[in-house]
Amino acid sequence: MERLHFANKKPVESESQIQQDLIFKNLEIVCEITGPEYLWCMSVTKAIENIEASSVDQIASHLNQLVADSYGLLGQLHLAHWNVEGTDFLPLHQMFQDQYEELFVAIDDIAERVRALGKYAEGGLQKLATMSKVNEGPSASAASAKDFVSSVLLAHEVVIEQAVAGRKIAAEAGDAESEDLLIGRVRIHQKAVWFLNSYLK
Ligand SMILES: [Fe+2]
């Protein structure tokens, strides 16, 4: 549940009056008057309120894992972008960049979906590194272009697996919005796998 804090400058007349004032926000509001100037309101959108609490926990936990795995992939993409060499340098350097730029924006969307579900988003490099299931790629100096492409490809596969697991749970729980987000993520990572596989042939 999202906790909203309102500073109330007028004397509080009644809880129902407060609910009337906030109805335009289309939120389910539960207010507790805690003093003459402040009150705490708990709110959650009605759509999320209809999802089982245990399912919301599960979906949020899958989304947080997806953030961690996506950060793992982001690290591999940067490593490859910075260090790839050879005759294919320019297209690979650019492709890795296109992928990490898209991913950076997507990670924000995934984490913010966790918050929209009323849960907290995991963050911090150390925490995410501990959680991530993505393996570290080749060493920066000794890798061929194919090594970098392969390691990035494997990282995409880890992310796809996580997104598919989350998508199924969201679908079963009737959380169409999380499901939609995850369908989009799977589609984008599958396209990246196609690009990378085509290079390796
Ligand atoms: Fe760059």
C-alpha cells in the first residue's frame, strides 16, 4: 500500500470530508487522523486491490529479480561495448550501446511497477550483484568479438527466463499490467537474441 502524507492546513472536520476532497484522485483512501494538522492516508488503486496480497508479493519479488538480472546484463553490455575489437568493432560497439540504452529505461519501468504494486524496489550495485543470476563475461583484454557476443547472449537468456516466469505469475494473478510489461520485455530480449545469434552464425 502506498502511504500518502498530507499536511492539512484547515481543521479536520471529518474523515468522510477528507475522502470527498480526494475522490478525484481515483484512489481508495483510508485516512487516519493523527493530530490537528496531520493525517495519514493509505491508498491503493482499486485495480491492484483486486489482486491477492500473496500474488502481489510474488509478482513484486519476480520484478525485483528481473531488475537485478537486467543490471547484470547491463554490466555485460557495457563491458562488451567498451572493449570489443576487430573488423566488426563499429556495428558491435553500436549494437551493444543500443541495447544498454533501451535496457536502462526499461529497468526504471520495471522497478516503478514494483512501487505501483505497493512494494519496494531493490537497488544498489552490491545488492543487485548479489541477487543477479547473470554470470560475469570474459575478461576485458583477452576476449574476441564472438566471446563478447556470446556472453551478452547468455545474459539475455537469463533475463528472458526471469521475465517469462514473472509473466506467468502475473497472468495467473490477473495482473494484466505487469503481464503486459513483461510480455514487452520478453519480446525485446528475444529480438536481441536473434541479432546476436545471427552474428555468431
Ligand atoms: Fe559509449
